[in-house]
Amino acid sequence: MKLLLDENISHKIAGLIQPWFPGSQHVRDAGLKGRPDHEIWSFAAANGFAILSKDGDFEAISLLRGQPPKFVWIRIGNCTRETLLQLILAHHEDLLSFDADPVESMLVIS
């Protein structure tokens, strides 16, 4: 599972999760910094990413369009990079199961 990390998530996390989610990337490194959500959505769909974001705006797009791409919504407030990293890794198996599910388009992690 490749994750495309939205701007509201530290770009450093993309490198830290590589052993568990190889090929993951931050929107900044994909040339999408400051781009509208629909462009991020299209890029993720075209390039085999699931979007990982703390932004609820992707929920509406996910409900409207379905997948691909899949959308992982991290529903926590402000936290340290380490806390966010630990949350992602604690849900590693959930994320892989979600990725393999042919029907589900959104996963909420809190």
C-alpha cells in the first residue's frame, strides 16, 4: 500500500513509514503542494496511492466518487509527529486489510 500524505501531515513521516508502506510520498514531494483537493485525488488515483489526511474535505470526495483512490482519514487533533507515526503504525494491519478490500473506499482512524 502506497500512501500519499496530505499537507497537514509532516513530510518527514513519508520517509519514516517506508519500511511498512513502501513507495509512500508526501504531496510536497509529488509537486502537489498547495494544489486543490481534486487534483490530489486525481494524482492519487492515477498513480496507485491511497490518500492519508487529517482533512475532512476528502470525505465528501470519497463519498461522491468512491475509489480509487482510497482515503484514510486520521481524525485526531494537533499532535506530535511521533504520536501520528505511532498511530499509523499501530493500524498497519488495518490499513493493509482496507487496501485489499475491493468495496471500501474510506477508513477512519482515531
